[in-house]
Amino acid sequence: MALKCGIIGLANTGKTTLFNCVANTKIHDQPGAQKSHMGQINVPDSRLDVLDSLIHAQRVQQATVDLVDIPGLTKGSGQAESTSSKFLSEIQQTDALIHVLRCFDSDTVPHIEGNVNPVRDREIVDLELCIRDLNMVERKIQRTEKLLKLGDKDAKKVMEVLQMYKAHLEDFKPARTAEVTEDEHKHIADMYLITDKPVIYVCNVDDASAATGNKYSENLKESVKDENAEVLVIAAALEAEIAELESKEDREIFLADAGLVEPGVNKVVQSAYKLLNLMSFFTVGVKEVRAWTIHRGMTAPQAAGVIHSDLERGFIRAEVIKYNDFITLKTEHACKEHGKLAIEGKNYVVGDGDCLNIRFNV
């Protein structure tokens, strides 16, 4: 299951630096660049290392996340005729937004608005995204009006929901904060509104503020406290330097010097998982120990389908060992002996960290 996150923000906020910290494809920071960049990052999960210490597999494969670095947005980006409009189309195809905000001073990196103010910067970007979404809603209203005239039985309800979102966006409030029911929300799902996507705010701070944050990040947290959104503090430049170190021991020393237990970028990925209600299950064998991404609440056949469609189509049963049982008893055989290997059918809801062996026939 591919998870795709879009990194957005104004120019010179550190988006590309953050991208380079985690992506397997490095890009050069080019001010004014007019091209998005795609990369893939591994989802950190210490449980894989524990499983591998028992299995000694030929390969360990982490779950992955697709990451898109969108060029810096500017005032007017939300207008259909804007040169940045195509970037907004790319953002529409993502599952979640990582909004990077500049929270550091610099004499060498000028701020596009003249001074550092992450609260204002967030409002600038949100305004442009709301304008884009408003245009989308208004176009659907026009199409729905035609259906109303034709007597479409569902058009009246759709129109009511669209007018609700229109008023909300006209107040420059993101679609995700609209008070609608799940059934009402379905009427706008096909538009993939940008401001309807879950968002993580990343405050990019100076090196000295990596562990504690600073006045800028505190101001940003205060401004979004009613959104119930995740706010992370990361010193992207510092983490980029740490990521370049080849030795794990050296990286740990540098992290400790900065007052950090783990790279802040790990928290970004983990927060995206949480935000999208995702989790991992494992397949364990001598050839490979691997993490697979699924939505919480998925059944065993649906999880099998993430591995391969044939496994879902021909699903017979799942042999399930809980992660804690596996690491306690250390082998599949021991788990069987102690009654910790369960045979589950099509209605079994997979748990986080389950070790699955899928039996199927096609």
C-alpha cells in the first residue's frame, strides 16, 4: 500500500533539506525551481531489527513512503492561471501534507516575505490552498445545478453539502475543519480537496533549538492549537549533516550532542502513519523479514492483497503469531508448541505487529 506525502511550504523554508534527510534520491536545492521531485523513504520500525536478530534473514525490508517535494508556493498560487497551479494538482494526488515552516533566522538565506513569521507564512499557504479548493467546489456546484434541472434525486443533497463547503472555504477555513458527517463528506471526496487532507506542521528551527524549539515554533503551535494538528520541531540542516555520516555510532553521538534521542525526521514518518490510521504487519522468514503497510481495521484477506492480489483472491487462512509472542518464544516452532500460533479466517482483523503466514490457492 503506497503512502504518498507532499512536502509543501513557501520558498526557502527548508523543504528540500528535509527531503534530502530522508529520501533515497537526493536533489540539489535550486531557488525558484519549477519541478517537483519524488523520493521514497523507509519507515523506521525497531521491531524489524528485533525479528531479524532472531531469524538472521538474508534481507530486511522496511515499509516505505513516497515523498513529493513540491516547489515553494507563492501568493497567487491558488489561481487557475498561476504557474504554480500545476503543483497544486500534484498536491491533490497525495494522502497527507507535510507543511514546512521556517522558524530560523539567517543572514545568508533571505525570507521571501522579508522577515521570519511562521504564523503569517502558514496563513499565506492556507489561503492559496483554500482558493484552489474553492474553485473546485464552485465548478462542481455548476455541474450539480445542471443535474438539479434534470431532476436528479441526489443532486439536492449534494448541493447542500457543496454550499456548506463553499461558505467554509470563503471564510478561508480549510475543508478538514468543516463540521460535516461522514455521509456528507462522501459528496466531496471525489474532488481530493487539498485542504481536506490531514496535515503535519514541521517547524524548521536552528541547530541550537533542535531539542527545545524556539519562539517561532511556540508561536506556530499556539496558532494551530484548535486544529488538533501535529506540530513537530526539526533542525533540518543539522539532521542533513547527521544523515551524511556513515557510522551509526557517529550519528548517535551527534544526536546526543543535539539533545535528541532519535532523528526528528523519523517522527515525521511515524506521525504520517498515525495521521492516516496506518499500521504494519510482518512476514518473517530466512529469505526476508518485511514490514507491510495497511489501514487499521483491515481483514486478513485485505492484508494478504497488499502483498499480492493473488493472495487475496485465493485466500484460505492466515497463520498468525503476535509480535510479543514471537520475540518471547523466539521461533515459530516454539510458538506452535505453546499454542501461540492461531489459525484465522477471512473475518480476522489484523493487529499491529502481527506476523502473518498466508495460505492461499489460485
